Amino acid sequence: MTKKETSSKGDILIVDDTLPNLRVLSTMLTEYGYEVRGVPNGKMALTVVQTAPPDLILLDINMPGLDGYEVCERLKADEKSHDIPVIFMSALDEVLDKVRAFAIGGIDYITKPFQIEEVLLRVKNHLALRNLQKQLQETNAMLLAKTAELEEKSAEFARRNEALEQELAALRRQSGQDK
């Protein structure tokens, strides 16, 4: 994949206590046009997300203090951040680790050491999916608003129709009396 193929740019938060991983990922994703912020622990990640939610989070599991699982659980429990896609990145490669990551709300799991091309493709695909999800939500909201507007207009037409029918009935009664 070349830099020009990255079509869906986004704001990415990287959470990893291993600074070389943080630097490599930040540099690589920035070169491909993504806005990247990096933090070395879970507590800082939660603060950053509350202040300025990213479009996607790359989250390490083994970190001091709050581990990645706990960070993800807190993100998914919060109305402000529950829709943010979380991709776990970890040296843990047991099936149970991956299952737990998905069970608490992760959308993907990349095993370390990571391959740059794999990370780029997964980030690109999940941001594209997130953008489509946002577009769908916006379209649904617009359709709901239009539906409410049409229902309101329909009710107004029904009221006007009823009033016209009453006027017509009154005119018929009046014209029947005149004969």
C-alpha cells in the first residue's frame, strides 16, 4: 500500500507504554496522513478521550496501572466514547486473550510484533467502516426528522380535510333546506 492509497484519514489515539512502539506507530501513521496522538498509559488515554475523542484507538493490553482491557471496558461503558472503535495491539497471542478483547468491545486484534502493512490496512478498513457507520446514523437521523415532518403535514391535511368535509356537509344541508 502506498501513501496515496490511504483514502480515509482520521484521528488516531495510540495507547502503549512501550515508547519505541509508540514512536514507530505514530511516525508511520502520520506519514500516511493520519492525525496521531500517543499516550503511555490507560489513565491518560481516558482523559484524552474525554477531552477530544479520536476516530480510532490502538490499545496495548499490558500496561502499568489500568491495563488495556480495563481501559476498553471504561470506554465502552461511557456514552461519549462507546462508539469509538478499539483495536487491541498486544504480544499476548493466546485465544483467550483475543476472545476477551472482543468480548469487551474490541473490534480487532493485532499481535505484536506488528507488521506495518497489516496495521495500515486494518486502520484504513476500520476507519472506513466507522465513517460509513456515521453516515448511516446521520442518514437515519435525517430520515426520522423527515418522517416526523411528513407525519405532521399528514395530520394537518387530515384536519383540513375534516374541516372541508364539515363545510361541505353544512352546504349540502343548507342547499337541501333551500329547496
